[in-house]
Amino acid sequence: MALNYIWVFFFVLAFVVGLIKLIFFGDMEVFPAMINSTFDMAKTGFDISLGLTGVLTLWLGIMKIGERGGIIKIFSRLIGPFFNRLFPELPKDHPAHGSIMMNLAANMLGLDNAATPMGLKAMTQMQDANPTKERASNAQIMFLVLNTSGLTIIPISIMVYRAQLGAVNPSDIFIPILLATYFSTITGLIAVSVMQKIKLWDKVILMYLGGMTAFIIALIAYFSSLEKEQITEVSAVVSNVFLFSIIIAFILLAVRKKVNVYESFIEGAKDGFNIAVKIIPYLIAILVAIGVFRASGTMDLVIEGAARLCGFLGVNSDFVEALPTALMKPLSGSGARGMMVDAMQTHGADSFVGRLASTLQGATDTTFYIIAVYFGAVGIKNTRYAITCGLIADFAGIIAAIGIAYLFFH
């Protein structure tokens, strides 16, 4: 529903601003520009969707190999002890534990198609143990916020879009996104833990959080010590080595389990083609709305207002052009994706704005959509503090993404 209102809002506000510019300022070009933008953006959306086919087919094929090789189960074992302590109200042998860990592992690997069914299953299993069926339990809220924080190790879809839009090195946002999404997730986790009085000083929790935090601090310290010219270069090398290592690991795991690697790749690749085709109407719809919004001058007014506020506060305003992606992300994934694409088209995939928009897209997930789908699936009406904690995580991810983008790309 949120995207429906946003889509209508874009068109109506663009029309009102267009009328004001025509009647009061005599701008005879505003409505022709708006109509032309609908045709241009429709063509752009179609071209981008078709261009996604190859890269999306490749990566979903690789992911299917990893899935068949048992990578999700390996992730589940690695993070199992940690998550057992984050859900103290669930018995240790409760079936929801397995579904929760499988869902989060799939999300980390960018396996959205596998993550959602597992997430719905986990929510249903937790609902069975929920004494008040219309009120979200502590376990359900923790699970929701960890999902909305968007912890992702491999941001496949963002790299795919960057490749299609001409980025020289589409994976150069890999480490910045990893850092930003870490800050989002850790903030959301702490916010929920405080509300639920979970003992964050538990030895196992401290070991996991301490290890992850030490790794992130080391990464930031290392890249902060480099010259500006070296940061992007080193980040690109590390990102690509890591990604190719993952591909090799997936293949070797599958071979070890005597999986037919080639057939698994083909099966996953077929999904890639189907998804690329299904994206077409959604991408065109949001890009046309954004195109009208921009052509009417409304987008410029919003950005100019934010830039003036930054100037008044004495803050560098180069990030402002990418803000629409950040503001849209909690409301709509496809809307934020459209804003990211628009930023890369307008400023260039390898521009600071294009890279920042990509980092913002990967920093968090769609809080309101996830809450609506997961809670709606089990009939929960009282979400308690889930939205508040989710938005706190979103805010932390946005601030982190902006700061990290300045470090890496500015």
C-alpha cells in the first residue's frame, strides 16, 4: 500500500508544481518535458530490465550452486549459538530456530527468493509459541528488526544494476555496503536488546559482537590510513578477490557433496531470466513516476532545500542528491531501487552520488514492507516497538553509508 500512495503522490505533486510553474511563471516547457520523460523513462526501464538478464542469470546460477552445496546450513551452524541467545523466550529445540537462521543466512547471501519463504515459515513457527496472537512477541520483533536492518554480505542486485548502468567496477561498493549494513544491524540489535532487557554482556554474545566489531574497526582503520586514490583501488581488489573466492568455495562445496554443478547452475540461471522479465513492469512504473517528479522540477526543489539546510549548518552537501534513495528505502524496495537507478543515470554510476546511492540502497532493508508482509502473514496487529527499532536501525545505516561513502569515494 505504501508504494501505491507514493506512486500517486509523485504524479499529483508533479502536476501541481507543473501548473504553478505554467500559470505563475509562464514556463511553457514544463508539461512537454513531463510527457517526454514518461516515454524516455519507460524505454529506459525496459532497456535496463533486459540488460539485467545476463548478470542476474549468472549470479542466481552461482547462488543455486552454493545452496545445493549446503552453504546456508554452514552459515546456520556458524551463527547458531549467537542467535540462540538473542531469542531467549524460544526453547532451544524450537523448530523456529532453524528457520530463523536459514532465513538470515539466505539474506546475508542475497538469496531473496529463498529468504522470504524461510522468513514466513519462521514467523509462523514463532506465532505458535506466541501466547497473545494479535500482539508481536519479543522473538518476532527481534527477528523482524534483524531482517529490516538488511545485513548483507553479497549485494548481488546492486552490483547487477551498476554493471548495467556502466560502472567500470560494479563491485566497488561491496565493502562500503558491508560496513554500512553492519552499523544498521548492530544498532537495531542493540535497540531491541535494550527494550527486551537481553544481556548483551553474555560471553557468547560478547564474543560474536566483539569479533565482528573488531573486524569492522580494523577495516575502517586500514582504509582510513590509505591515500584517497588508493582506497577505491584497494577496495576493488579486495572485493573482487573475495567475491571470486566465494564462487570457488560454492563450486568446491557442491563438488564435495557430489552435486551436479553445471545442472544446478542452469536451474538457478533460469530463475535469473524469469526475475529479469518480471522486473520490467515494476521498474518502468517507478521510473516513470520519478521521471515526471524530476521533470516537473519538484525533485530539484527538494534537493535544493536540503542543500540550503546543509549550507546553513555548515555541512558538505554533496550527498544530498542521493538522499531520495535513503528516504524511500524504509517505505519501498522497488521505489528506492528506482531512485538509485535515477541517481546513477543522472550523475553516472561511478560518480560520488551514484556510488553513495548504491551504498544507501544496500545499507538497510524495507522496514514497512517487511513488517507488513511478515506480521500480516500471521495476523499480528499490535507491532509494539518493532517499527521504532526498525527505523532506528535504518537511520544508523543511512548515516553510516554517507560517512563511509565520503571515506571511500569523495
